[in-house]
Amino acid sequence: MKTKTCRLLLAGAAILLLTSSLSAQKYGKELYEHMQKTRLVKTEGTMWVSWLPDGSGYFFSEKDTTSGAMKFIRVEPESGEESALFPEELQSALLTEYARLSGENPGDLPFSSFDYVMQGQAILFKTGSGYFLFDLKNKSMRRLLRPEIEKQPGSDGLMRNMRASQLWNGTWSPDYTYFAYVKGYDLYITHSGTGEETRLTHDGDENIFNGRPNWVYPEEFGQLTAYWWSPDGKKLAYYSSDETEVYKFPIVHHLKPEAGLELQSYPKAGETNPTVYLKIIDIATGKTTTVDTRSNSDTYIIRPTWLQDGSALLFMRMNRDQNYLELLAADPETGTVRTILEEKEEFFINLHDDFYQLADGRHFLWSSERSGWRQLYLYRLDGTLVRQLTRGKQPVEKIVRVDEKNKWVYFTAFTNDGLDTQFFRVRLNGKKQQKLTSVPGSHYINMDPSARYYTDMYSSFTTPLTVSLHRADGKLLRTLASSNIEALEALPLEKPELITIKAADGETDLHGLLFKPAGYDANKAYPLVVSVYGGPHSKMIRNSFQMAGREQRLAQLGFMVWKMDNRGLTRRGKHFETRTYRKLGQVDLDDQVAGVREISKRPYIDADRVGIFGHSYGGYMTCLALLKFPQVFHVGVAGAPVTDWRNYDTIYTERYMSTPQKNPEGYDEGSAMPFAGNLTGKLLLVHGTIDNNVHPGNTIQLIDALVKAGKRFDLMLYPNNRHGIRGKAGRHYRQLTVDYLSEHLNPEPVVAPAGQ
């Protein structure tokens, strides 16, 4: 028996050793599949904190293991001491009031989530019985009556994150007396106490959008809202968008025998824009005042916001060329307008959200790229520049918080040629600028309303995600979350290599990352796959942890995977960003070609097997790469490509290309169709059939050109998918991309190095 037991123990030990060896020696497809299905980076701890509005700390929620009720826990930042967010007395008052209004006695808090509202003096929550507002000071509660909003046909793809949009959710007045919403194409309000509905506008239809966003403003200006309550809740400002002359693009839903037709107002480059008016309605009298915006189809009206005292409605007006912007103030009673400031640039102006009103009611913060680098400025509301607050060649990303009591402005900015995002503060007098984050990398800051504490969500090329809690002066209090990468470190992965090369101009430094297969042999030549986007207002190469991302996984199939930022992108100042002005598909593509040619000089890269893939602008770059440089690129997967800028919308396209009428050569050179006859490689075109951003017509036009040129290509359509191909279709698309690149670039199976 002893001998048998010994043999069993030895056999078990051998199995354990073999299993351990195999898990540590995965290479090639086995390693790729392991990375696909295994969570290699596990972040443990508190990733995100919800700050209390009074600056007294933060809170989190958890389920009681016994009762199943939701508990809300307050945390004191300095000590980490925890206490009940709703102490017994407050919870008792809340439950009493809730029972009085709803007739229910839940025993525990009746909600699993809530929002602080009314400057933190109340909370708003929803239950099966409706909406409730609880005053934390007076311990009184109101039941708020409001209708359920009907989602308008075709609005599901109107903008990003429709579930959280104003159109689908409506907006309460600041004192919660009224609830505003859109029904059809008109604005309505309901009194929250009586439930009485009032129709505010009466001329809305398929061509007149009252309080309802059009497509192009949310997509290209990030203007997600279309009506705005005055601070006292007595007036409602709103957009009235005249779409009469805007082309209605047909989008066909094919999955039923009787196809559905969706008509979308979509202004194509060089064609007629919507004319957007700004109006203000007095809730008590119904009087409507039209703001003197001087609106026409060549004018953009953006970022309406009320002054804190309600004395004026501010907004930005920009010309169609997008190189002249005015900050204007409208009198809500008369609609007359005065100019506060103007911005002029040679090429185009990037919009921002850095207008910040100071509590004195006389000053505001503003950002501008007039120096070539986005900086912060202090202005008076009469338009007088008080001072420039920030300086240097590190463009400001955004204002994070303003501490008016201690006279600090907190902001993030891009450093190290845009690779890093760092956290700073500067005095309101423009002095004592300090960098609060101490290590290179990408820092995302979440600061409490009182500007006493902040969390720093950080990672770098070498450091996985961590979250730490700090005082406002940068002093570390404690780590809230960290990443366990033991499973990742057990794999024989190569770290991505950061490489600097010259752009096509031979002067500008560009950054790229090269991902290599685990156990690669430097004496062998591997096919190169380029992961590309390359479009304006983007950046792919950032100092963040990328050891387990898509490019790293793809490399394990036997590819060298390369991604690089070309000229024309953000974070490196206006001169760098405007190098592609009027030349999309030229300068940017030339840089990508220069990158491939330079990286292909390495002996372990096979310059005769180069693939490229990307989606949206990346799909566009993929098409042009194969058609303009067939000697450099041999296989491509192009998802939802713009194939001719005449097919895309006015605001985005004209910002970077001007109009087709003013820049016909740029549009011709940037179009894929004239170069269809050059195709010699393998091209897979992919598109969602109801894409309302980059319309399927882009792919269809390229198909037509390729057919006329007698070229063979491949096509994949995803029914009832919009620009983002998601769910099962998205998984299919990702696998199809991998399979297509593998089939046509024919990477050799990667095996464990000799002796392992």
C-alpha cells in the first residue's frame, strides 16, 4: 500500500508539474485563445467614487447579505472611516414620508440608486410607484408626477448613449416644479404636483425640430441637449431647427418582408445645413422670444448656457468655415444680443466646454488655442481679458474643478508630445502653476465638489491600472484599487515597443507601438499587420497599459502588429493638428506609409506581407492604403469606410476639408473611387446596413468602382447594425477580421523556442 500511495503521489506531482509547465509555455494560437477567454488583468478595490456634494467625503453602496437591502456607506477621506450615509433618524423620516405618499412600507430604503439634486439639498429617486424628491434638511418628501416618454421612431441611433439622452429622458426644472420633454417634434411640460400637461410649441413637424436634436449637432459638436431651463425655472430656452432644405437620406431596414424606411436629415459636405434658431419661452405667460442669432444655413449656434442669475442666455456662434467664433449674451426678455469675445484662427476652431462662471457673477474662465496650444484665460463678462492663466507647450485638456475660496484652478493637460495626461493646478492670478501627478502615464482625475480631494485613475506602458486617493495638494492618502497581473506575467509575452520615427516630411517625430509574438525568432520574417484609425480629433498612442489588448492578442498568431499616430491628430498643439487641413487621405496616409516602410527595415518583418485594418476613419485609411499604395499594403479589412468626403456630413468634413466647391482637388485626391483600378491585394469591405453615420452608400460606391475596374474583392454586410457593429455581429466581425488577415497573410504557426 505504501508503494502504491507513493506512485500516486509521484504521478500527481508529475501532472502538476506538466500543467504548470504548459500554462507557462503557451505560444502561438494556444496563447491567443488563452488570452481571448482569460481575464488576465484583475482590478481589485474601489475603481470609482461618488463624491458627496458638500465635500464631506464619498459613498458607495452594497447589498446587505442578510436582508438583501441596499446599504449606502459614507467614507471619510482622511481616515477611511465608514458610517451610514442615511443614519437611523434620517432613514426613518424618509421611510415615513415614502409610506405617506406611496402607501407602501418597504422596511428598508426603497431604492437601489439615487441622485443628489438642488445643490445637494435633496435626493431624487425612482421606485415602482414613481419619482420622489426628499428634502434632506426639512426631511419632507414630494411625489413627482411625470409621463413616461415615448421614444420617437428612428431616434435609437440619433446620437451616442441614447439611453442617457435628454430626448429619451426629459429634464426637470431646477426646483422640480415642472418636467420638460419632447413629444413628436414639439416641447411639452408637465406640472410635477398636478400632472397637468402643457404644450409649449405648436409648429413642429418632420422639418421643424423644437427642442429635439438634429443628427449633425450631437455627432459633430457634441451638442447633446436641445433645451435648457433658466436657473429660477421660469423660462425654457430651446433650439428650433429648420430642416426643410436638408437632404433626407433613406435608410432601409431589410429584415422583414415589407422593408422599413427611415428618413434622416443629413447635410452632406457642401450642401444645405439646417438653420438653427434659439428661442426662449416664459412658462407663466407662454410668451416666446426669438433670440437675435442671425441664423442661416451657414451659421452654427452652439453651447447655450444660462448665467447663474438668469440675466442672460450665453451661446456661441460660429461661421460655416469654423474659423470664426463669437461668445454672445442674449437678453431673455428682448432677444437682443451683445458680443462678449471673438476667436479667429487660420484653419479651424476646436470647440470646448471650458466656459466656467465664477460665483461673483462678473468673471468667467475660457480656453483658447490662439497661441497654438490650448491655454486657460480669465475674462470679465463684459469681454475684458483679465489675464492668461496657463502657459507652455502642454495643451490643456479640460478644467477639472475651480476652488474659488482658495483661488485654485485644477486642470488636466497633455505632456510628452501628447503621450501623457497629467494633473495640474494654477492660481486664479496666473501664478504658482504646479503639476500634481508625479509619474509619467495617463491620469484620469475625479475631484470632489469642494476641491479638497481627488482620485487618480492611472496607468502607463509599464504599470497596470491603479486608483489612488489624494488631497488637493497631491499628497497621497491611500490606494483605492490596484491591478493583479500575475496571470499576465505568467505568460511569455513581449512588451510593446515604443518607437519614434520621422513623418513623411522627414522632420516631424511620430510615435508608434510594435507588438511582437511571444517567443518570436529575430532570424525569421513575420507578416506585419497595421491597426489604424488616423483621423482628426483622435490619438492611438498613449502612455497606458496595453499588455493584454487587441493588438497584443493578435500578435500571438504570428504577426508583428503596428499602430502609429500620423500628423493631423490631437494633443500636440494646433500646428501638428492642422497639417492635414484640406488634405485628408494624403498627409495622414503618407505618414502611415512612411511608418510601415521604416519599421519594415527590421529583418524580422516581411515587407511583402503587410496587412491593415480599421473601422470608420480607419476603414477609410485601409481602403486608400490598398488603392494608393498597393506595393506597400497587400491585405486589408475596411469597416464602415468613408470612401468620398462628399458623402459625409458638413460639420466634420468642412472643418478639415473646407467645402467641395472650395477644395475640389482635395476631395478628388482624398476619394477612394478614382484609385479603384490600382487594387492588387485582398480587400474585405464591411458595413452595417443601417449605418446612419457613415452611410452604406460609401461602400456601395466603392463596390461600383471596383466592379467597373474588373477587380475582385470581398464584402460582409451586418443587417440592422449601425456605425458601431455590436453584439453577436460585433463578435462575428472581430473574428472575421482575424480570419481574413490570417488566411491571406499566412503567418507561420508560432511554437515554443527550443529548449522550452
